[in-house]
Amino acid sequence: MNIELDPSLLRAFVAAVDMMSFSKAASLVHKSPATVSMQIAKLEERLDTVFFIRDTRNLRLTQSGEELLGYAQRMLRLQDEAIEAIRRPDLEGSVTIGAPDDYIGNFLPPVLRRFGVLFPKVELNVICTQTPALMPMIQSGEIDLAVITRTACCVGEIIRREPMVWISSKEKEALERTPLPVALYEEGSEARIVTVAALRGANIHYRAAYSSFSHSTMLAIVEAGLAVAAVVEMSAPANFQRLGPSDGLPVVSALDVMLIRSAGSNRAPCDAIAEAIMSTS
């Protein structure tokens, strides 16, 4: 019987082992927790065995899982080395990429780390700012590429569709206040637009307790119990409380994460980093 091991399934498996959590592994491989769970189940089905012992709190490797881990790590490392051996010697230059801070903190690190290993002669420059500020920087050629939240005027490639989730402090103090204090991104951002639309559509009386482009400051406000917030799922910290309809909060529309390029980015280093980013979808 010919059994093929898809590298994407092996990456999900190794990430799950590293984090011992499907939800945390999802951030590493840029998938939803449900997708990671399905990938692990597919891998178990193909090899007709179980790799994890699951309970409500923890994951534990089975003996089969421990045996697979070493092979999976070597297979993935060999794949990366093969790509490196073929492509690395020829690629030089510099690339400037921009992204909001929540994408830089949660989406880009593994992509940039792997790119740096494969193409050490390419100089990467990263600019952190929000989508509305990145658009004119792309148009002027100040930056080569940007990972942004899709807006009506954007032309680019969709990387993935990212769910929005409500978060609060563990104690959920903000839910007890009226009107509901909500931390929002800056005016004009897509995250703010869909959050406000959801609140108004559900006739929820709220106030903007905080409004800024800074994701990290927003998290500090939420953690202090001063507000709730809707953020993309990949940027929701594991130690925050997740909220939903059972807490009286509406479903917020998902956002499209998009890659856009400047007119002058038709260079091999830009093509390579764009390919690395799109391969995470």
C-alpha cells in the first residue's frame, strides 16, 4: 500500500507536539485550530494509529506519536535543506515589508525566520504600522510588499480568511458594565468597521473605551478589565478569556488577510518572500 505523508500534515503534527495544544499550534502553522485538528486526524487515519491522547486540558504523545516525531522532523528539515541547496546561492538583494503589529507578532515571525535561513544574503526590512498607513507606502514604492487587512480598494492576493473573536480579561469585569466598554482599532480600519457593525446589528449599547492603532496597548486595556475587544483569532492571547453569543456578544465578520505589492517589487527577492508568505495559506 502506497501511503504519502503530506508535509503540511507533518508540520501540523510537529507544531502540535511543540506546543502540546492544537490551538497554540494553529498560530505556528497559520491555520485555525479546527484545521489543525483535522490535519492530525487525517494523518492518524492515513497511518491507522493514534498519535495523541486527548483530554479536556492536555495533549500527550502516544508511543506511535513519539516514534513519528523524529521522522517528521527529519523529513521537514530535509525538505527545507533541499529548497535551500537549490535556491539560496543565487538570491541577493533587499526587501522591505510592512504589516500591522498583530500580524508581525503572530503571522510573520515563522515565515521570516524560515526565509532568513533559506536566503541569508537577502536583507529584510520590516515596517510596523496599520493597513491605512501601509497603502500609500505601497503606492509610493517606499515598501515592496505589505501584509494587510483587505479593504474595498485593495488589489492583491488573499493569504487566508481570519475569524474575529471577542476577548476579555479572565474575570470578565467589562461585561458587567453598561454601556459595554469596547476597545476598538483606529477610525477607518476594517477590524473597527466589522466590530461596530456587529454591535449595532445586535442593538448592543456600547462605548469606545479605547481607540488606537496599537494592538499591544489594546491587549493591555483588555487585560486590565477595562474593556472587551474583537481581534483576529491568530492574535488572541491564550491567557485571555474568549467570549461569544453565550456572553451576549454578536458574531463579528471574518477578515481577509491579503498580500499586496508595489509596482517596483518585480524582483526575485520580492518574489521569494511573497511565495513564502502565500505558502502559509
